[in-house]
Amino acid sequence: MGKFSHTWSLMGASWDVLKEDKEILVFPLVSGICCLLVMASFALPMFLTGAWRPPGGEATTADAVEYYGILFLFYFCNYFIIVFFNSAIIACAVIRMEGGDPTVGDGFRAAFSRIALIAGWALVSATVGVVLRIIEDRSKWVGRIVAGLLGIAWGVVSFLVVPILVVEKKRPITAVKESAALLKKTWGEQIIGNFSFGLVFFLLSIPAFVVIFLGVLTASPAAIIACVGLGVLYIVLLALIQSALQAIFQAAVYLYARDGRTPPGFDSRLLMDSMIQK
């Protein structure tokens, strides 16, 4: 409950920034559409060829290379899209927090001008993702635990990478080192994230499922279609807002860790408590 309350407060501060620039919701919207197109472009051929199945114990080296190679390309394309549009949001958030008045064009210009760095970070992220997947596939239970722990550690260490790419234009590996150094300098040796945007938005999405369930209970085709449509629309809107708020929060944490000052709209205690020592 403490983490939920803390996350809610952080979301409120991020929401205050988003209200000033609602147009930046176009970035997660386009990002989501592009990711769906990428998924469709990979899913159909993989389903038809059976390449979606993880290689089992009797799989040949060629089968494993094909599977993980396709998975790597899928990860790379998705990471590139997500990081590109998150870079645009973060660029706009930083401009706003530093007293400017950003536009959608500012976000796109910032992202396009850093496209080589974004591609490099997508390459690193895809590589890490595939390595974690291989660990998970090698031993279902132990592998999942190890991959989960490594994934959490990687998520914390690389938390500030995208803001660093956007603001400082540093190369991906240098940005990872800078991210770890900023987090260590501000919060100490061993830290964990004291926030959970996903949990809060899952709870906020429950009304959508309730509406859909009630629509199904009516047994009326018109009511079912209307309720499903409303539920899906609500969930999509929540997803767009969640994506924008998370990127804004990243920008705020970065500015706080870099400068030691609290960005407008945020509370210094909230930011200090957002990353706590183990």
C-alpha cells in the first residue's frame, strides 16, 4: 500500500506536467500503432512457419539460431519504436521542466536528431532481452528466477539511459555507465524502484473489465458491442497516459539526479523516495 500511495503521488506530479502539454499523447499513440504493425509483420510468418515455438531439447543449432535470431529482430524493432517516441516525450518534458513551451515538432526533431543513438540503444536492449530469454528457456523455474532478477537489476541500472541519450547525446554504453553513476551518487550503492506504474494502471483498468462483463451478461449483441468498445477505448486511453507519465517521470528523476534540484511540479521528497536503498 505504501508503494501504491507513493506511485499515485508521482503520477499526480507527472500528470501536472502532462496537462500543460496534452499534445504529447500523440507520441505513445503513434508508438502503439507502430508496435502493433511490427507485431503483425512478425506474427503471421512465424505462425505459418511454426518458428514461434521455442527450441526444445531435440532442436538443432540451426533451429535455435533461427528462433533467437527472429526474436532478436522483433525485440530490436519494438525497442527502437518505443525508445524513439519515449525520447520525443522526454525531450518535451525536459523543455517544459526547464521553463520552455514544447511542441510536438520539438519532440520529433529531438528524436530524429538522435536516431543513431536510439538505434544503438535498441541494439543493446534487444541483445540483453534475448540473453535473458535464453537463460529463461534453458531452465524453466530456475531460469525464470535468474532472468527475472537480472531483468530487475538491468531495469534499475539503465533507468536514466534514455534521458541521458536525449539531453547529453551520449553513446549507449556510456549512457548506461552514466545512468548507474547518477543513481549511485544520488541514492547510494544498492537501490530499488519504489514505484509501480503498471500496478496502479492495472487497478485503474478494472472498471473496463467490469463494463465488458456487464455487457456480456445482457446477452444483447448491441450492448455487448457497445460495452466492449467502451472498455477497449478506456484501456487504450489509460495505456497512452501511462506511457506518457512514465516518460515524464523518467525525465524528472534524471534532472533531479543530475542537478540536485527538484523540477517544477514535483516534490523533492517524492523523488528522493522514488529510488530507495535495499
